Amino acid sequence: MFATLRRLYATLPDAAATARTASTPRAVRLRRARQGHNVEPLQSDVTPEGLTPSESVHYHRALAKGELLRGDGTTLTEAQWLERLDARRSRLRGVKQTAEEGETDVEVVGQKIYLPNLILKMVRNHTPAGQPYNPYEATFRVPQSVTKTDIRSYLRAVYGVQTTYIRTDNYQSPLRKGRGMPTSTYADRTYKRAVVGLVEPFYYPQAEEDMPREEREKRRKMLEERLLVDKSDRDRKMYFLRATRAADPDNWKWRTGTTASRGNILRIIAARRAERGQVIEGVKARIREDRGKVPSEAA
């Protein structure tokens, strides 16, 4: 009934489990490595029964305490314990049952938000060199006030995206301090990053520099037709041109085509260096010739 209030815990595909292992925080990976749990790159750290290292620790701790004993004297296996744990995790949250006139009804405890004003900016996943892109993860830049529950509910309610885990970290912008001014930060450079695990893979659109030539031209044509990218660039250049001309109209003049392009400037510099090198080589040749003539004239 209330899909946004239910967390989904199920058996993950192998690729999704590998993605979850790769996104483990560095401090956790170092701690597990000191304990002898080393995982090879592009491998999953789950046990054959499907337990993560943290779940395995909880299971063995409960087993040592005797909390897994059943009435017949047997203990729960890892698979049975994980099934019971997933059932508890997947319970309906944020609601309560109310009884009125002999009828039981479910009432939402939290406040419903119909028009959320959250801005979730999706960016590319961090992919180390030599490793493939991870389609079972999605990276967002979110406001610092947003919690993991907000992100999970937002993605589920608005886009129908099922998530498996969410890891967040905060990034603070560099400090700036002017003369006589207090120390402050750049507001647009302070953000929270959220790495979301996905049940279904999502392939981020290919970067323009990685596309073949035909696809790159097709994409540029599409952007020009829909967004008028080239026209916006021309309008911006004309705006700055008018602003520059209005600042000093008497001494303003058009820049020639020779020095207006970086390629032309580098080409001119290279030609001048080649010309100077030829002059230097000619001077060296004349000096060598003059040195060869001196002994013969003295004899």
C-alpha cells in the first residue's frame, strides 16, 4: 500500500554485490584487511550463503551468545538467519494500526510531502583507471539537509527506482579570506555526495569524447536543434564584444584573424623560431669557414 515506506532487501545479482563491495568506505576496507579479510578487485565479499562481512560478524556474535537456539535444540543456519533478518528489514515502516469500531486500519505516522523541493543532481560514478563503469551504482549531489531515508523515498516515489544501499559523505569548499574580511567558504562548492546502489542496472550516457565521430556529430546536431548551444555561444561572445567596445569606444578595434586564434599564434611562434634557427645555423657555418681559412692565410 505504502511502497515508499518499505525498504527492499533481496538477493542481489553478482554484479550488484560486486558494486556494493567496491563502494565500501576506505576506512572499513582497511579495518577488514587488518583482520585478514582481503578481497580481490572486481570481486564480492559476501559469503556463499549471501552474508556480508558485517552480517557475518553479527551472526557469529548472536550464535556465541546462544540467541539463535530454537525450541528443538537446533540453531539457525546462516541462510535461515539472513532470511529472518531480511523479513524484519522489509517490514512496513512509518505506519501504525488503529482500531475503530472493531475495524483495523493503517495510518501513516509521518508527514506526507506531495511536492518535494529537493534538487538531486546526478553525476558520473568515480571509475578508477583500467576498471569498467559500474552500472549498479548511481552518484548524486544532494543538499546537506537531505537524509538517506529522504533519498530512498524520493527515488522510489518519483522515479520508481529500487535502492539497495546508500552511502553519503560531505565535501566542504576551500576557505577564502580577503583583506579585512572574515574567513568564508564558497557556497556552491559545499555539497553532499550520495552513492546509491541499484537493483536494476543503469548505464550513464556515453561521454562525447568517447563517442564515434558519427554519433558525436549526431549528438551535437541534436543539442543545437533542441538547446541552441552554438547560438548561445555566439550571443555570449557578442555580448562581451559590445561590453568591451562600450568600455573604450575610441581605442577599440577588431582583432585580426592572425592573432585571434590560439592555433594561429602557435603557428606564428613556430615559424619565427624556425627562422631564427636558420639564421643561427648560417652564422655558425660562416664562423667555421672563417676558422678554416685562418691557418692557410698565415702559411
